[in-house]
Amino acid sequence: MANNKSAGTVFEGSLEARGLKFGIVCARFNDFFVSKLLDGAMDAIVRHGGDANDVSVAYVPGSYEIPFAIKKMLRTEKYDAILALGVVIQGATAHAGYINSEVAKCLAQLGLEFGVPVTYGMITAENLEQAIERSGTKAGNKGVDAALAAIEMANLNKAIR
Ligand code: RBF
């Protein structure tokens, strides 16, 4: 990190997933894309030393329901980090904006309330092409990004404690 030299104490989370437990909440809506995000997240966790048996996956009907399942998972106190995976695609109505702002707000609140990192693996796309680009093609895979953020934040959380 650029400014480490001047700091007395530096906290950083490593990308080592060994021994960490993860919860993943997936929306079934747009499962064609969400399943790619889940594949990416699992692959990233395992490639960073995590065990697939230490990952629990919960499915909800749509992205709007993701925060509810995350709260239930957080209450169990079993997880080092939770990932939210969903794909909201803009349609003829204003639904996407409402769902997206509500979910983003709730995820941030839940992470802060429970003191457990909750990461944002949500695709908010204007059209199918943008969703394709972000679920494993030219703009990467948002499930992988959410998994890496979850690993780093889980380790940071332990480091600061
Ligand atoms: N859920 C998603 O995860 N992605 C979507 O793109 C999406 N589009 C929706 C569009 C409309 C008009 C409605 C009513 C719901 C949509 N949902 C979507 C489902 C939503 O997240 C939720 O599951 C349902 O509204 C039931 O509470």
C-alpha cells in the first residue's frame, strides 16, 4: 500500500479463504445470470483456499428478498462474511431503481448492524447485454468480485478485532 511507511499500525485483510465460512444468498430471478455469479463466487473461494463445504447457499425469489435471507443468516452467527448475488435488469417500468436502491441500502445496514461483512454481488443492468458482460464475459464476473471482497473483509474484520 502506498502510504504504509507513515502509519504506526496498518490493518489489511488477506485473500486467504482457508478456514472461513461464507453464506451466499442468490436471487432466482434472472437465474440464467445469477447461476454464473454463484459459479464464479464458489470458484474464487475455493481457489483462495476455502472449502466448498464451508459455504451455505440460500435461494430467494428475487433480489428484493435478498436482505431478508441475509439477516436470517447473520442471526445464526455462523458466517465470517455473506455475499448477495442478484441481477436486476431495467424494464419498461421503474422497478429496477426501486429494487436496487432498497437492496443496496439494506445490505450496507445489515453489515454494519451485525458487524459481519456483507458484499455486493449485484448486477444492475440496463439491458441483457450489460448483464452478459458482467456475469462472466468482457466485464468480468461480479460473483468473483463479491467473493474476493468477502474474503478480504472477513480477514480484515478478524485483524482489527
Ligand atoms: N427481481 C430480480 O432479482 N431482478 C429483476 O430484474 C426483477 N425484476 C422485476 C420486475 C418487476 C416488474 C417486478 C414486480 C419484480 C421484479 N423482480 C426482479 C422480483 C422482485 O425482486 C421480487 O422478488 C418480487 O417483487 C416479489 O417480492
